[in-house]
Amino acid sequence: MEADDAVDNSRPKKRRRVEKGDANEAIVIESSTESEPESLSSPRSNLIGTTRPNPPAINLSLTPELPPAPEYDDFTGDSIKVLTLEWYLDSVKAGVLLPTKNYVVFEGRITGKPNPLIQSPRKILRRENLISQAKGDTPPRGQPLYKHGPRWAISKSPAQPPRLMHQTSSEHDRAVALPPLPPSLCSIYSCQRSTPAQSPNADFIAQLYIIKHARKLDRDDRGISALAYSKAIASIQAYPYTLTSPEEVARLPNCAERYAEIFQEWKETGRVQEVQQIETDERMKSLTEFYEIYDVAEKTARQFYARGWRDLDDVISQGWDTLTPNQQIGVKFYDDFKEKIPRDEVERIAAIVLRYANQVREGFHMVIVGGYRKGKTMCGDVDVILSHPDEDATDHVVEQIVWNLAEDQWITHRLTVSTANSERGQQTINWRGGMSKTRGRGFCTLDKALVVWQDAELAKNPDPGRRNPRRRVDIILSPWKTAGCAVLGWSGGTMFERDLRKYCRNVKGVKFDSTGVRRLSDGTWLDLEKGANDLLEKEKKVFEGLGLEWRDPEERCTG
DNA sequence: GGGCCGTACTG
DNA sequence: CAGTAC
DNA sequence: GCCC
């Protein structure tokens, strides 16, 4: 019946061996949005989900009137002090840097900046990162926020000889004031701050990312430990200055002792022991390889390992029949799915989806969300949101669209199709009953289809010279009334989205998800999008309605 | 010391 | 229900 | 691992 569910169950012959060097490519921090979308973002139809106009939103009104941040040369200059952790902990407690006198373990001069990239072994970071490193620690968006200039500006000046060795504490205390915390970082909610893809601390973040990944794979703590790392990373990612000291780390939200510790180690030695262990851990390598199979996550990865399997070939040769249908697809297109998708291809694919949607019914609006909208030059998959101003036009259309696309060979497999929404069609929009149902068709969830895509034309006229890599495409159908919520819900990094929900719950007393905003108390649906007549405008209205300052999608890169 | 986003699908 | 994905 |  289904044209597209014929998952070819034949086990792949001998899998093309993956470039081993790529094994860790997930670690790469996207480092190129600045060269960027100007050319792509021109309002070319309703295709492109990027809008330019908004100036970087930085709330200066909150800028505290802090004393000038003067000479912390001692900590940015060319001398290195190794201090005990006690010094740090005591300083945190005191709220100010204590004199180091009684805590110094070692002091010495360095002749060159430690370059962790060079020292840390191979392959983790790609060339772009080396380049961005070479470009220097420039904060992502020009203008210093503070007239005294951020630390990175000052640290360039010729370092004075460290003169804090034998100083009195009062002199010293003044000397180590940190640059003011950017106002946006005062919020514990990442949806309230700007988190660009670029970070002056990308190298440090890369270290944390490796630990996070390892925690996720080898601990059975429901991902709690990894979650902690994700939050810390999200905070640091939003910090526009080069971090220079443990306490500068520790004052960031979600970054406490542990992260100050890691930072100190990294800063002093140019590496982090735990990271090095992880990198040489064979078990981690296997787990990572398994984890990169679509529909295999940490539990299954560990399970595979426990069965004695060590790489993908073991999975294929020893466990093919035990795999779920989706895992089989994941294995089959292992290399394809790991491959990133360039923006122009994302656009081409999206345009085809839109065309088919409009074939089913004229007048669909679309916005490309996901990594594309966050400005990534290479995307992991294609996510599009479709909506139609006519109330009930979105009913059951996913199936229709997917069917047609499959018939024409654009779609080769369907991973999941969720029709919960169309199924229960008339349900009221309030999840706690009562109240008006806003007449007629209400939606509790979105219809969506996760499918495997190919270039149908190329498939029909194969060209031996051209590959036809399969792509994962997520097609989401949203009812018009709440399409702004859908766009917002699909255009941010994971932490951005989690914090958005948390913020809504704790601060605004509402429940946000991609199907709408509802009052927590009685479940009544709140229409925040009234009056907007395109998807991006609707998204803006949701920001306003939630009392949030606008953030460009490129500033929602919380990972 | 307890909680950490929330929901739908699949097996 | 557990596991996965978004 | 951090935060309330």
C-alpha cells in the first residue's frame, strides 16, 4: 500500500569504510556564518527563513555602572601562576579575587601563548577552526560593548612584568576586577541572550564538548551529566570575550567549580587530561560509531558494545536482523547521513517540498528552520515548516505530500510520520477541556514526516560521475494560528528551546511548545500571533507575547 | 536533596 | 514500558 | 554538575 515503506532489507554489502579522520566531526563548532547569507537572505519568495533587518539586540539598559575594569594585567600578561584550588574557592566565596600570595604553587613566565590546538592531538578540529584560531580571538560582532574595552583588547598591550608577587591584598583586589558580565548573561535562560555560532572560546568549548559526549555515552544517568555540560557550553558560547581565568568562568550561569577547574587545567597545560583519555579510549570510539547510526542512541550503543561488537561492520555482519527497520536505514545510509548538506541544496530540497505542497493545495507558506535558519553553512538535515492561512488546509496534507513525493522518487523511505493531529482532528485546543475550541478544527500536535530524500532526477538518469546522497528531511505541517510557535520551536538550539519552555513556565506562567502557548492555570490557549500575516511576522509576535526580546535565529546557537 | 523540556512514535 | 527523535 |  505505502509506496515508500519498502525498506530494502538487504544487508549492505561491504560498507564503504568511513574516513577514520571524520569520526569526531560532530565536535566541530560551526565556524562560518560571517562570510554569509547576505546573498541568500534576500526575501526571495517565502522560501528563505532568514531575515536580516534586526540589529543585534543587546540590552544596554541593564548595563551596570561598574567601575572601570582596569589593570588585570597580572592575569592576562605573560606570566603564569599555578594556584591551588582553594584560592579559587575562597575567592568565589569572597566574591573577589583574593591575593594569590598564600596560594601560589608555581610561577613562571611564558614565551608564547599556549596553543591548545597544536598541542592537542590531531583530527578533532577541522581546518576552519585552525583558521579561525589564527584569525585571533576576536569577538563575533565588532563593537565593544563597554567603553573600557573588553579584556581581549587590553591583553594585547605589552604585558607589564607581573608585579603581584609581594603585594598587599588591597592593592591587588583592585587589580583583578573582571570585565562586566554582559547583561544578557545575567539571565539564566539562554532564550534571553545572544548565542552566536562563533565564539572566542571555541577551543575551550571543544574540550567540554568531548567530555559531554563521553558522559552521554558511558554513563547511565539519564543523560544528566551530559546535560550539565550542555548547559555550561551554552553559557560559554554566549560569552563574547576570551576567557582568561577560572573565576571568569565560574561567574557564568551553569558554570561552577568543575568548569573553573577544567578551565584552569586547560589554560595552564594546554590540554585536559580527561579529554585525552577519552580520545584514546577504544571503547569510546566504538560507542561513538554506533551512536552515529540513526535511531541508535546511548543505550543501544552500549548494548551493541556489550554484545562484543566494535564497529559498524560487526553490526552488519552479526546483528543485521536484530536491528529495527529505522536502524537498518540508519546503517544503510550511515555515510550519507553523516555528510553535511550545503545551504543551496537545502534550499533546492525545500523548494521542491513547497512545490508539492502547493500542488496539493495552493497558498502554502514555508520557512526552512533547523540548522539552516541558524545560519550554518552546512546542515545536518533539512527541516521545513509548512502552513496555510486557511484553517483546515493542513489537515492530512503531510500524507498527501509525502505520498506524492515518494511517487516521484524524491522520498525513498519514511522514518516516521506523525498524524496525531489530523487523526484527532476536531479536538479542542485547550488541553484541559472546557473553554471554547476556537471553532472547528483545533490541533494538539503537529503533523510531521521524517523521511529519506534523494534527487529524483538523478535517480532516474543516473550519472556515474555524480553521487546521489540520501538526506534526512523533516516536513512539519503547522496550523496557521500557531505557526509562529512552530517556527520558534524549530529554529533554536536544544538549550535555547529547553530554556524557552522553562522560562515560559517559571516566569510567564504559560506552557510553550511548537503547537502554541497555553496558560498554565487553566490551559486556555493564548493567541499571540493575531494580525501577523506571514510566518516570520508570526514568530516575532510570539517573542513579543512572551515578553522576550527578539533574537535572530543566528543567535540561538546554543547547541 | 531533588529536579533537570515536553511530546509522539516504534517495538 | 523503554528507547529514540525532534 | 548546577541550581533552587
